[in-house]
Amino acid sequence: MIAMSDVDLRGKRVLIREDFNVPMKDGAITDDTRLRAGLPTLRAALEAGATVIVMSHLGRPVEGEWDASLSLAPVAEALSALLDLPVGFAKQWIDGIDAAPGSITLCENVRFLVGEKRNDHALSARMATLCDVFVNDAFATAHRAQASTEGVARAAPVAVAGPLLAAELLALDRALSNPRRPLVAIVGGAKVSTKLALLESLVDKVDQLIVGGGIANTFLSAAGRAVGASLCENEMTDIAARLIASDADIPIPTDVVCAKQFSASEPGVVKNVADVSADDMIMDLGPDSIKVISAAIENAGTVLWNGPLGVFEFSGFAAGTRQLAEAIAASNAFSVAGGGDTLAAIATFGVSDDISYISTGGGAFLEFIEGKTLPAVAALNDRNNS
């Protein structure tokens, strides 16, 4: 696909699709990570002499209904501060924007528009009339075929990949297509069912597949271990057993941290997996299991991380995920991390500077690893390879 840097933007109206779906509370942004990730693209377009128009979604509003709590107006204010220049805000924009040459304007939430989610071609065409060049820089929404991601890329006069989108694809391709071995993948989270496609895809690619969280409990059960009152998908144990029997090395935890209740104030008790009782809830991996994981990461050439190892939000059960994060940060491996809980863990344990690449994508990150086609990326490829 063509990159934004390959196109002359001087004097052009450039429509950039970013992912500024930031968490907000009482009208205030609580985490501006996604805004900061898009700043280099916005600055590059402005420095190239473009008139910049930015669009994004926020939350899941009812199409056709304006919702003050999901307005991007606070994002425009935040961008003004981060860029140290005025950022205009267009509440009504789909029929045209009066933007001065060299300015930057943020459009109101694209999901307020009827037809955005169903990728209405007429809506995409109206978006395309706003620009000379369309730039998709929103990897996190690349798995959705919507008017502002896939449709406009096919309708715009010129459609290119933004720096953030391109960097995401390059990092993931480096980790999966020709990785430095050993390739170690860590997959945590609550349920095997939500990560089944990911696990089945990775099992044939990695040298070692490490499971954590509720997923590890299901694998423990599949291996014949009692998991007490822990989160466990009994209907998925046959699949877990099949994965364990595959050629991939999937270490099963040998010790865990248990509690009697799901509570931040509950004391954690380290137990051998053979000693887990019927009223125990497994909340984290134990120190011996973490040592095995840390050693694997220390020797890895490439590390792919998605999901925590335990209930890291509770300080008494954060040790597993914290030590995992620290091991990845200390490793010489090329490391890629992604997913909402993973990003939260990285921020909590302060290791962001030592992870090779942190993906802004959630669903798109998973679907790319699973080998699925991302519609918004396919649209750029099709446009520029036809």
C-alpha cells in the first residue's frame, strides 16, 4: 500500500481517520494514550503543508442521535493542548467544512452519522468529497468495514496508510512472518472461547505458548487438575486438551495463588496445583510458574503478549503479571504487546519504554494475529494494487 509519506500533501485537503476512542469520565479524558499515538501523523501532515481534517468515533452511540457524553469536543480541546496550536471542531461536517489552508479541524463523532456502521456507500462518498487525500491511521478500527474506514478508502481520490497504521502492520508482520526464534506468545484473559481462534492460530507458529488468567484454569482442568471455584470453561476443556497435545510447547502451571473470595482485600495463598481445594479461586500464577515463564522470555528472540496472567487489578494478585511485564521489558527479544488489559498492565507497571512495540489495536490486533483479513487494510491494498 502507499504510505502517507509517499504523497505530496502541500496545498491538499487531507482527511485522516484516527482512533481517538479515548476513555472519558464526566466529560474529561482519563487516558490520552490514543491521542498521543496519533500526534506524529497530524504533525507530519501539517508540516507537509496540508489542510488537515480529522475524524474518529467515540463509544457506541445510537446512529442519528447526538449524545453530549460521546461528543469529541473534549478531544479537540485536548489535541489543541498537545499540539500547542488551535484545533477547530466541526459539529456539522458531512456536507462540507470551511477550513483555512494549513489548519486542523476535528469532526464530530462519525458514529452519530446514519450509515457509518453498515458502511453505507453514499455516506462514504460524501466523506470522500471532503478531501484530496484520505489517510487511514486507525489500526484499532481496521477490522471493521465501516464508512469512515473501508468505504471512504475506496471512494476517495487518493487513499494511503498513515504512519501509525503502517507501523502497526510492520511490527506485527515482523513478529509473525519472519520472527527471530524462539517465538514465545503469552495469551491471558478470562476465557478460552474468546481467544480460541488466536490460540489455534498461534499453536502452529510459536515455539512456546504460555497461557494465563482464566484461560490457564481451563488448561489446568484439561490436564486433569482440580481448579476449585475458579473461573473455568468446562465446555472448552476438550479443545484445551487438543492444544496441549499439539507440537507446541504449552507449559501448564505448577503453582498458583488462591483466594476464597474475589476481593481486593482477600489474602492470597500460594499453593501447588495439586493442593487446590474445592472452595479455592485461582487468582494468579505462583512463583515457580512465573520463573518458568521468565526463563522462556529471557531466552526468546521474539515475544508476543496479549492478556494478563491474573487479577492484576488487585495488588495481592498482581505479582504474576508484574513479573511478566518486567521480564519482557528486560528481555533482548523483539516484543509486541496489544489488547486493552495488556495496555493497562503495561501502564500500571511502568514498562512502556522497554516494550519494542505497543499496539493500539484490540480486536484488530487479535484478528491480524489470527490471520484474518482486515477490511480497512484490504481496501488500501486493493486501491493501490489495482
